[in-house]
Amino acid sequence: MGKDAFNMADGIAYNFGDNNRLEYNYRLIDLGKIKFDEITRTPYYDLYALLPLMDRERRRQKGEEYLIECTKAIAAIPIELDRKKEIAFKAEIFSGIVFGKEIIEKIFEEVSRMLNLQESETYKMILDKGIKEGIKEGMEKGMAQTIIKQLRKKLNGLPAGYEERILAASCEQLDAIAENIFNINSTEDLDKFLE
């Protein structure tokens, strides 16, 4: 499970006297050799918690971007929210073996916010209404408000006019901003999605 390939023995042997020997062999699995896609193509969602430790070469090449891919895969799992949060929590813990604390905190804080959006009162109220247009409109507004909060924190505030532009953005624009939130580091980056 470490940063590098392991070099452990696959068994233990004990000698007891002249002709007595006890041998115990076991199979070792190097998680770093398992490919990201091998896991994300399966319905074994609990294994997603180990994604930050897998695909060693891809992880080394992409660095922080690889961890973002892992969290996006976890967020997209079609399961109940509590279980998804549990898998994300485990992935965050395992990430500490191969990634630095600052990167982990930054990425998993964003994931937590996005997962918590589904628990918001606005979201619940809209679902209770059951009106198709109300659901769409309310979800867009809730998503826009969450994106504004995230961008305020990430960009140390938003210049005048940007909140209104985000609130007026289409569902497609909001989806694009949400998908690329990790790559938006300035208002110039944000402008690309609000045109």
C-alpha cells in the first residue's frame, strides 16, 4: 500500500529441531499495480476507498490530479449518500499514505461540500414539493449557491457581479463549473464557463 513497489517475502518458515519445519505461504497483492479502471468498472464500491493507493504509475504522473479523479469516481457512485460518505472518508485516510496533508485536505474538503449539498434543506424541500420545474430550478439555485461559496473560499472572495452571473448561469454552465472547480484558480478561469 506504500508509495513504492513492495519487496516483502510471500511466506514464513520456522525450523523446529533437525527434521521439523513449518512453512506458511500467502499471496501478496501490490495495490499500486492495480489499475484505476479495473476498480471503477466494477460494482464493488467499497474498493473505491483504495483508489488513492492504486495505479502507481498514473498516480506518479498525475499527482494531485489523480487524487481528484479518485474523488470524482467516489462522488459518482450510484449508492446512498451515507455509504458514499463512508467510502470517501476511508479514501481520505488511505490517501495519507501516498499524498501530502495539504493536498488531501484541499481535495476532500471540496468533496465533502458537494456530498453535503444533497443533505441541504433546500434540496429536501424541493424534493418534497415534487414539482418538476420547481425541482430543476431549486437544484440549479442550490448548486449555484454552493459553487459561489466554494469559489469565494478558493479565490479569496468574488469580484462584484460574479455572484449574479453564477446565479443566472444555465444548468450546463453550473455543471461545467462544478466538474472543473479544482482547475478554477482565477476569475479568468471562471469566465470561460460563464460566457
